[in-house]
Amino acid sequence: MNVLVIAAHPDDEILGCGATVARHAAQGCRVETLILAEGATARDNVRDSESRHADIKNLCESARLAAEILGAAPPRFGGLPDNRLDGLDRLDIIKMIEAVIAEVRPEIVYTHHSGDLNVDHRIAAEAVATACRPLPGVPLRAIYAFETVSSSEWGPSAGFAEFKPTRFVDVMDHLQSKRRALACYDSEIRSFPHARSIESIEALARWRGASVGIQAAEAFQVIRELVPAGADDLRGDMQ
């Protein structure tokens, strides 16, 4: 099975579904990742990718190391401007995603929740929805939206959908791999009690697990799920 994670920034792919990626990889799936934006230049008032070259390079290396820990393929980088996707033509973002989908031919896609505080997350979710529109002969069977700590829970209430998980993946056996992958992002992880600390991220996994009676889980919102003819049961053999 081919799995594709489409994330706005380096570290989102681990925050949102790192342990699930490790579980997919352990089951023999090929997991590919597309990271749309470079993740560094939003720290400045005016975008200057040259002055942030070292930071961008470091984030790319962190993403590669994290993917290796999880058993995923080396990530693909779109290099789009950080936290400025709303200033780009939406079609250009969609075309980038479509090109990767055509190459990878995923059966499962993971991406952002459409109601996040971060504008890049929202645009990524909308662009994925367009790029993954259902067409005959396409192998895509499911789209799942993940939550991103320090963004999903901070989303404005007025006019934005709240993240309401409808799919829980048992990741107890892969939680340590997620911790190790997150540690690769030394420039992004914060100290507790920040929401984007290792302790907070593990606490969320424990809470998502406890809410469905297991030790640890990553939670997703089902955007679309197809049970094909010939599936062994109505779960569609989704692993």
C-alpha cells in the first residue's frame, strides 16, 4: 500500500501522524511525504530565503532524519514561502500536489485539518481536497485529516470547523519512534508546558488513546473513505 502525507511545514508530518506513519512502515507500506513550505522565513518581517538558507537546510535535514527513523521515504520539499501560502495562486499549490499524487498513486492520504489557526494548514487542506477529487481509475481510497498541536486547538471558533476526531489509530507500539523523530526537530520543539513540547505531544497521544480505551492513539477526522468491492469487510482492509 502506498501512503502519502501532505504537510504544510517541516515537523507537521511528525506532529500530526508520525506514529501512524511508523505503523504503516512497519506493516510494509511505502510512506511518502510532501512538505509544501520551507518553514523558516515567517520569522522575519520580509521574506528573505537567502538569509534563512542555513535554517531551511537544517529543517530539510531534520525532516530526512525523522523520516528515516519512522521508516518512511525521504521527504519531498515544495519550498513554498512559509506562512504565506495565502499569497500564492491556489492552482499552483494544487498542481504541485497533483504531480506528486500522480507519481506516488497513494491509497491513503493524510493532511491537515481545515479549521486550524495556521493559514498554511488551512490552505494545504483545501488544496489537497481539490487535488484528491474522486476520479475513475484513481487508487485513492481514503483521506484523513490530522491535528497539529499549537494550531488545531487554537483555531478560531467563528467560521472554522472544530477538529472532531472520528478515527483513532492505536500507536502504543510506535510512540517511542514518534518521540525520536520529533527530537530531530531541535529548532521547533519547545519546553513544557508549551503545547509543542515532547511531554505535551505524548500527553495528547495518551488522552486520545484513553478516550477510546487504549494506551495511546493518534486521532484523525475522516474526510473521505471508500470501501471497495471485494474488501474482506466494511473496514476496507485499511491498515
